[in-house]
Amino acid sequence: MTLKLGLTGSIATGKSTVLAAFAELGVPVFSSDEYVHELYRGAAVAPVEAAFPGVTANGVIDRERLGRVVLGQPERIRQLEAIVHPLVRDGIRAFLAEAEARGEPIAVVDIPLLFENGVDWGLDGVIVTTVDEAELRRRALARPGMTVEKLDAILARQLPQAEKIRRATHVFDTSGTIAATRSAVRALVTRLRARDQQ
């Protein structure tokens, strides 16, 4: 029986670092963001272009063009999500079913809006990454193309960190070094694998 864990957290709280740490330890992982990148080169191209004409270039979706079309427009964001989210859900379910079929002890799925999208993923637990708000803003605003307005729009769609922590099974504060975060992930995996062998 595979222990299915969701990974979530606000923007710039270290989800990618934590997911990579699980992968380095041999835990199967699924990144929703990476899967969306794949969809934007494949299955999502035709329906997204039909809904938002002019957002593709060379047969793939141009994320910057798409961002300009939907940013700050909740109705258009919902329209995009109605196309993309079902495809991501199918990918996640297939990934978890494959992990189960292989008898993997643990599988981790990174879902940025895990609590917000109201989907029952059938998970056994949820890992939440967190940092203090000032560090979150500093990290996020250091990203290429990020603006205060864009960040505020993203945060407005995400549950407050305190609420995510309240709902979490496991919490990783990533304010320290990457090495410290990796060490915390290793400790959790060791504990979970030991429990699985009891």
C-alpha cells in the first residue's frame, strides 16, 4: 500500500526544493508545474489556443502571452483552469496508480493549489512548505518577470500560510539552508519507511 502524500505551500516557500529532495531519496514524485509545461507542448495546446487565440508560438503555448491575457481577470483564469486542471488531475491519478502498482512505499505529488481547488485527491497526508511572509515576498520578487501586482494577484488566490499549516500532516519551514531542508526531508522519509516496515 503506497503512502500518497500531497505537497503544497504558497509561492516561493520551497516546494521545488522539497520535491527534489524526495526525488533524490528515490521517492517517486510528480510536479504539477512540470506536467503543465508538458501539456503546454502537447494535449493542452489546441483547447487553450481555441479559448485564447494568439497565445501559441511554434505549436506550443507561450506562457508569457497567456499570462498577459489572463492575469488579473478571474473569469479568464477560471476558463483556463477548466481546460488545464482536468488534464492535470488525470496525470496525477495515473501517476499514483502506477506507484501503487509498482508497490512503492511512498509517492509525493506537488499540487500548488491543493487546498484551494476543492478536489479530493485520495491522499494519505499533506506536506506544507512555509517561510515567513517577508522572506516569501523577497524570494518571489527576485524571480524573473515577477512584479508586486503579479505577486499580490497570486497570493490573493492562495489560502493564508497559517491555514495551510493548520491543515498539514507535515510542515517544512524552508527559511534555513537548502541542506537543512534536505536533511528534514531525509528524516521524514526515514521515519515513514521505518513505519512501513513495521
